[in-house]
Amino acid sequence: MRILSGRFKGRSIKTVSTTSYRPTQSRIRKSLFDILGPLDGLSFLDLYSGSGIIGFEAASRGAADITFVENDYTSFRLLHENAEKFDKNIFSLIKKNVLIFLNTRNKYDIIFADPPYACKELPELVKLCPEHIAPSGTFILETKTGVKLPEATDVRKYGDTQLNFWKI
């Protein structure tokens, strides 16, 4: 996979087909970042990070502080390997269960979560993430199409994937 835009445009991000994550497709990433607009100086939390492509794309587009949270050992090693290709001063890599991590008091301008489609924790995730959004921030949850989350302020569908948005 390659970063689509910004200062790291074209930089390659390694993925592994044998892991449980599914990287967000490039057309969905492009749409997501077109919707979000400029990220200059913003903090970005990437939950269920997988390869880290979303967080690295955010860094490329100007986010100043990116936190990755991934609990899977293989994915976390891959995330570290990909982070080696960048200036590490803006990245925090945390190997922890997402719901346990969300017990911290940290606030972020943007939170992006891409849990496994079979994730049973969606209601708790939808409840906890908005508590960690800074004023005027956004929470985005990637799910399979058809998942009903009535609290979302906007839903965008892309084939079998949908992006659910909460603006704070």
C-alpha cells in the first residue's frame, strides 16, 4: 500500500496477508481524508491500527501527533516496522486492548477506529470514543455496510464498508 497524498505521498506501507486486519482501501482512505480536510497540527488516534496506513496517511497530511493502538502481536510488529520509515517523534505506538486504552483521560482531535467486522465491542466503543474527542473533534468508525449506529451524525457507504462519523 502507498500513502496517497501529502509530504509522504507515494511512500510504501508494508502489509501482510496472513494477519487478521484488513487495510482500508485507497478509495475509502481518499474519501475519508477529503471529508476531514486539513489536519495541520491536529492530534490523531488510530485504534485497531493494523499496518498503520490510516495514521501514516494522517501524518503525511499534517497531523502533529499520532497515537496507534493495536493489541495483535503480529500487527504490532508490522506497525513498528512501518514506523521505522518515518520521523518517529510524532508517533506513539501502544500495544494494548482498545477498550482498556480508552480508560485513559487523553483527548484527541480525531479518532479513527477500524475494529474487526465481527467485533462485539461496537456499542462500548461508540460510547467511550466521544468522551476522548477534543472540542470540535471527530470520531470515525469503520464498519461493514448495514451496521446501524443511530448516534452517528453522518454515514458514508463504499461497497461493503461504511464510515460512521460523530462530530463533537
